[in-house]
Amino acid sequence: MLGKARIFGASFIKLDGTVRSGSFRLGVIPPGKREGSERKRNLDPDEHGNLIVWDMKISAYRTIALKRVLYLRVRGKTIKPKDIQLP
């Protein structure tokens, strides 16, 4: 879906029904969670069709439910939901 792209734009519907759009980054690891540190999550994001990203505007993590994506913008190309491959 995103290939090697690390920064992308997205628009998606939040759980409360509002739309969020922004610029996001993949692969951001918080301080203290680098090599040798175990990351513990209650749910596996891949199993639930979620993508954990860094919101570049507000400097915070976001979870994007792939089934709620309106579009992704990667390297100048817009990808619609019908073209998104879930993990």
C-alpha cells in the first residue's frame, strides 16, 4: 500500500463520525522504546486493520482504521479505499 513511503497524507472518518485529514509518518518510535525494549499493546494493529502513525501537525500518535479511510496521498498520488490492500 505505502511501499517504502514514510510520510503520507490521509483523510479518514474517526469513531465519533467526524473527518480527520492530515500528514502522517510511519516508523516513529518513542524515546525509551528503541532497541531491546518490548512494546506492549492490548491489540495487534495488523490483526484489526489499523495503522499506527505519527500525526506531524500535533506531534502525537494516531490510530487509523483502514476500513474508515477516505483516501491516502502517497508521493503525489491519491489512493482510494477500493485500491487499499489490507494487511
